Amino acid sequence: MSIADNLARIRTALPPTVTLIAVSKTRPASIVTEALAAGQLDFGENYAQELRDKAELLGPGPRWHFIGSLQRNKVKYVVGRATLIHDVDSIELAEEIGKRSGNTPTAILVGVNMGEAQKSGVPAAGALAFARAVLGVPGVSLRGLMTIPPATEDPSGAAPFFEELAALAAAGRADGLPLHELSMGMSHDWSIAVAHGATLVRLGTAIFGARPLVSER
Ligand SMILES: *Cc1c(COP(=O)(O)O)cnc(C)c1O
């Protein structure tokens, strides 16, 4: 199956309300070009310098999402290039993003930690209070929540976590928080995430095939 075939097959199964993010981390810029040619616009990166390098190389066209856990000293590589930063989990990080954003606020999601799978993220119990605090940070624009559920034997095991994230966002909205985006679902569990209200799914393997093994950065 080609990248174009994979994209076409996945798009057919996605409601129009869901944005497909092609996760291009650790892969060469040429695959981004190939996906762009097949009409794919949104791309996900986990490493700040890699996002910067690909963005500089490819210029206008792709919309970049930073989906990894972001260190404060690397915010400068991402702000101004990423259309959305997915995993904001500390006020200090939100403040650094805001400070670097100048007059153009950067759209962010709050990363919610639902278990040991996610090294980053705020605990679900504190997520709405944290989101409220983020609202007060100048230079960032809060859009929603993101999670990576703990690994389960069967992808359907992720369902309760997706449900919980959707319920959190709904509770936040009822309380006036602008939590309209739900970034949840990866190659193995995206259809379950979509069934539970995902608005952004992050797919690497399902589009590009198995990732080359790389050491932790
Ligand atoms: C790598 C990664 C993905 C994509 O994973 P696949 O299993 O290849 O679809 C999605 N989200 C995050 C946060 C990732 O780090």
C-alpha cells in the first residue's frame, strides 16, 4: 500500500469533523512531500529541532503539530512554526510559549495523563483547574485536551480513557472553558477514539508503515 492509498482508506473512514494528523516524526522530509502531494495538510512531530528543520526545508504548505513533550528551552524552535502544540502540562511551559508568541497567540492543548503510558501530562483530577489557569496566560490560546491512554492488550481497552477525556472536556465546556478539540487516537486505536468524539487523530504507522528504530532523544 502506498502512502496515498493509506491516506485515502483512512480518510474514507473519518467523519469530516475529524482532522487527520500524519505523524512524520523520525522520518525523512521526502515522505511529507509525498503525503502533501496526496492532499495531506497536517503533520505531527515529537522533536522540536526536527519540526524546525522540516518546516524550514519544506516552507509553506504543511501545517505542523507539536505532539511530543516539550521542554521549555526548546519552545523557541516550535513557536511560530506549529499550528498547535498538543501536550502542554505546566504553567511554566504555557508561559514560555506565550512569551515567545508575541502578538500572535499560539494554539495549545492541555496534555492529560491517564496512566504510566504518558511521561507528560497533568493528572485528570487536576486537568480542569489547570486549563482554567492556562486561560489566564497571555499569548496562548487554549483549544482542548490531548491524551495517550495506557497500553492495553486490545485497542478497545482504550475506550474508557477516551470516554473520560471526552467527559472532562464536556465538563470544562459546561464551565465555560474553550475545550473544543480532543486530540486522541493513534494507529491502533483511532477508530475507537473517533467513536468517542476525537477531533484530531495522530497516525504514523497506519500511514507510513513501521518507524525505523531510533534511540530515545
Ligand atoms: C508517535 C506518536 C503517534 C503516532 O503513533 P503511531 O502508532 O505510529 O500511529 C501519535 N501520538 C504521539 C504523541 C506520538 O508520539
